[in-house]
Amino acid sequence: MRLVSILLTAVSALGFFVLPSAASAAPVAADAPVTTSVVFAAGDNGVVTPDADLVITGTITNGTTSDIPAGTATVSLERSLVTSRTTLTDWLTDAPLDDDALGTVIFTAATPLVRAGFTGGVSIRVPAATLGLSARYGVHKLAVRVDANGASVGQSRSTIVVNPGTPIAPVPLAVAAPLTVPAAEPGLLSAATLTQYTGVGGVLTTQLNQAVDRRVALGVDPRIIASITILGPSAPPSATAWLDRLRAADNDTFALAYADTDLAVQSQARAPRVLGPTSFTIDPKLFPGYSPAPTETPTVSPTPTPSSTPIPTLPTSADLTAFDYTIPGIAWPADNTVAAADLDFFAASDLTTSILDSDNVSYGTDTSGSAATVGAHPVIVSDHELSTLLRAAVTATDASWPNAMANLSAALSLAGSARAAEGGPLLATLGRTTPGLAGKLGQTLDALATLPWFSATALHDIARSQERAAVAIVPKPETDARVDAVQTLLAAETSVGNFSSALDDPTVLSGPQRLSLLSTLSNEWLSLPDAWTAATKKYLKAAQKTAQSVRIADTGSQVFVSNNVNLNVAVTNELAYPVTVYVSVVSPNGAITVENPRVELRVEANSQSKALVPVTALANGDVTVRASLSSATNSPIGTVKFIDVDVQAGWETAATLVVVIGIVAVFGFGIYRNIAKRRKKKRNPDDPADVSEGDPASVPPPTDESITQ
């Protein structure tokens, strides 16, 4: 850098300086698009004094497979002032402009050869006399076009702000930023993930480093707090240190929706209220010395016994997400997603003040600041243009940051010029992509602090302001496709919730299911539509699998050979928890009547059990009965199963008749035979052949002598 400064001084008389490509070239990232681009900006955050040279720095990026030969950089300047923010926005769009729309050419400089796959740096010094600027405060358009071998390499448009040093009323600007984790994370972060994110260079560490103890209001995802506190003393040391640091910070804080869920789509999909966790599954082993929370069942004790030192109980769901926020009741929906009815939905969930993008509202005659009302609802309006440029600066690369910062400086200057002297503070917000606070927030805020037309202010001052402009909602509801998809997600969660009533403790299923839903509704998915589609499919597949994990097994057809019999209904439970279900059987006709329409069945975890449903068969034939499961709350469990039954109850009567006839015939034949033998003996008393051996009827009665013997 010392060498560069010396060279700049040495050649300043020439009016320009180009960094040699060998010294400034850097390889293009492997995932960069195959193209060329140029980006230039004035130094000193785009601020120029009328009597100073204009120093412009920039880069030429060659993402192609061919070298860009040495060429020419042409500097153009619009000497008339930019007087509206709309004009500035149009100037800064990405679409290339014709040369005659770039302004007056004031300077040209040589550019170096840039090898294929590399980036070359360029610095240009334009003498003050060449600029020809007046001493009037204001914004000017600046452009640099690069050509090589008669072909355009690219153009870069930016701005400068001429600051003659006269007093300027600063614009009070508050900044709000989300403190979140990537959308793909589940409803609770694991200890390993927390260790990674709160360690050196981790996502959460980087975000906090950028914002802590600065005038940045932090919207905190309660999922982060719950993920740390639910681990108790077992939480990673880096995570507890991170949370302690957040608690001690001087920043304004407010709660985001859990997992930073999309608030507007919940309203438009007709959710009952803003969704949050219903329960957490806490592992008591992580809290040594703690006991479960006491039950409400009273105990009878004749005399009160003095209690010893109370045993601490496990934290409640409210304890897990507790944080001392400085601004309560904030709803921060994604930019430009809100319809008028959504504010009532937010307020019904105690989110009384909403942060809305300025493109989502329309002002009347009073455009004094961000504090406003929509009917009876307080709102804080974030400035769309300032937010867009702030986000561009915060997420910029080292090469593009000077350009982004110069444009933010110009936009803030114009905002101050358009703002009434007594106007209220403005708000700029960062985006919902993660890490929203990473990158160059600190560097950008430090640069803003050097501008005479900037003054940092706090969000809580806007939130508590009594002077509010009246604004109206410009409806910008979310797409029908997204709303329909969320309605499907809500229906799937309801299905699992009903299903969980079969468990002894339904929350072991319904709680994690809600957390999974919340992470699937994270705002970051709005910028990742394809990934969100995959996430919704994954959620629905998991919900369907859970809802089908208890079901009637396929046991084939059954045969009834009796009038009164039990229908066997096998139930499979693939859950890790026991369930209690009720088996119901319905016959389509009078061939079978069901004696007990609802048979209770206990099925242990990962097992199968059979319910015996008593039925009466009244007629023979094939019958298909309908079997279903329900919980104690009559919620359907699984799907209906149809069981084929072959009723042959008539065979029981016929078989019984045959047996009875057989018994009667045997005894009848024996009686007849004895009678016939006795008659024959009477006719022939001396015939020894008539005495049948072994026949009791033929044995003479015993005599007294035989008894004595």
C-alpha cells in the first residue's frame, strides 16, 4: 500500500494511474458466472469536495477463457444534480445504457490486460479542474465504460456527492437486522451445530460481531435461545458465551417469530394465529438435580410439614425462549407480502406493531418519517430504497463495496433533501437471507458515521413515537401457489396432531411436528423457491409417514363357522411409543352384527397386537366389513381397512344335529339290543348261548356266599 501511495503521488500530474495487472490480478471464484464485469466508484465513500481531485478505483473481472487485452476506461459525469430518488434508482439499475445516456465524457485512462479467469485492479485520478463541479451540495451521476480492441468490456454506474462543507441537516436513520440461522436447520439446533455456529468464524458469531453494541436493532430468532437453554449445563461453552454476550449487548432487541417464520402467509393461509412452539421435549438427564414440574393433583396432609430446600424443576417452554427484549410486540413480515387483513391477524397474537416495507404502504400528504399507523395499528415503515442499498453494501465483495457504499451515501443525501426539516427518523432493514448480518455491516456503519448527512438513531425511539403519519396498505399478498402450499402444510400438521392423541403423551409427536413446520415456513425460503419446494415435500412425506405408523395390518380373509365369533383385527405400531386405539367394525348388511362397536386395544412400541371384536353371524355368505381405528378423542387413526369374511355359520347347526342323531342312535340301539336279549332269554332260559360274555345284563346277581368270600 505504501508503494501504491508513492506511485499515485508520482504520476498525479498525468491525471491517471493504472495498477499493473500482474500486481493486482486475482483469480475469479470457481462458481462465478462465465462473463466479464467492471465495477468502479469514487473514493471516500463517493464524497467529493469542489476543489479536490476525483479518485476512482475499480476492477475488471474476466470470467471467460480468453484474455481481455489492454484497453481504455472512459469516465463520464452528469454535471446537473440528481433531484429525485426515483431518478437515482433508475440510474443504478443493472441494464446497460447507451453511451450518450452516461453523461459528459470528462476523462479517459488506460486499462491493463486481464488474464482469463482473473480480476485486474484499476485506479484513475481525475484532476479537480477537469471535473468542473460547482460548490453546490448534491448528487451527481458517475459512469465508467471499459473498451478493449474496439469492443465493450462493460460499464459501471455510480454516484458522487459534492460536499462544499456547508451545514447539512443529518438524516436520523435506524437499522434493523435479523439474527437467524440458515433456513434448512431444524426447529432445534443440535449441540454440534451450536458449537459450529457460535465458534470462531461461525454464522452466529460473525453476525453478532458485526452488530453488537452498535445502533442496530436485532430481531432475534427464539429458536437460537431455545436451542441453547434446552441443553442446560450441557450446552456448548461457546454457545452459552454467545448468549451471555447477546444478553449484555446495548443493542435494541425484539423477538422474531420462532424460526423467523413467514407471518403474512400464515394469515393468508388462515392459520388460527401466529404459529409458535407447542411444546419441547426436554431430556431430564441434561439437568442434574432437577425434578419434573409438580402436578396439580392435591395431596391430603393432616399437618403441614416444613419443606426443605426446594428442588428446582425442569424449565417450561416459556423458560426456554425467555429473553429480555427491549421492544415487545413486533411483527416483522417479509418485504412486500402483507395484505390489509394481516395486521389484524398479527395483533390477535399480541404483535401490535408491524415493520412494513415502504412499497407495501402508501403515504398521504405527511411523509415525515417511519412512525405511522394503518387504521388503529401502529406500524414502522422501512425505506425500501435505503434498505436495498444498505443490503447491497453489507453483502458486497471487497471489490464492489466502494461502489455500493457511494450509492448508499447518495441515496441518504437525497432522502435528507426530500425530508422535511422536522421529519421523523427513517428505518433501513437488512434482508432475511442468512447470514443477514455477516459481511460488511460494521464497515458500512462506520462509513455512514463519517457522512455529515447521517445520524444514527434507535429503533425503540421510532416504536415509541407519538407522532405518526397515516398510511394505507398497498396490498401485496403472497402468491396463490405459496398460500395453497402452506395450507397443505397446515393440514398435514393437523393430521399428525389428531393422530398423536393415541399416545399417552401426545406432545412427544405434536411438539416436534410443530417445530418442523416452523422451520419449513422460515422467511429465508422466499429467496430459495426450488429449495423450499423440496423442503415442503420432505415435510409432507414425514408427516404422512407418521400418520400411517399405526394402522390395521393386512391379515387376509377370515372364515366364520359359528354364529358367535370374534373378528381378529391386527394393529401395527411402528412408533417408538405405545399407543391406545379403539377398533371399530361396521358390517355393510345384516349378515353380521357387531356386538361391541368400539374395542380398546393397547399396542406397545414397535409391535403388533390383535383386537378381538365380538360379532354374530346371522346368514351365510361372503361379507366385506369395514374396520377403522380411532383415538380416545375419536380422532381417526390410520386408514380404513376392508376385511373379507366367509360366513359358514349354518354348518354349525348341521354338525350339531348330526352328532345328536348319532348319540341317540347309539343309545337307542343299545337299549333295543338289551330288550331283545331279555325276551329271548325268557323264551329259552336254559340256553347258555344266550349269555353273552362281558354283557352286564347276562351276569347273575351276587350271592351272600360270594360276598363273604
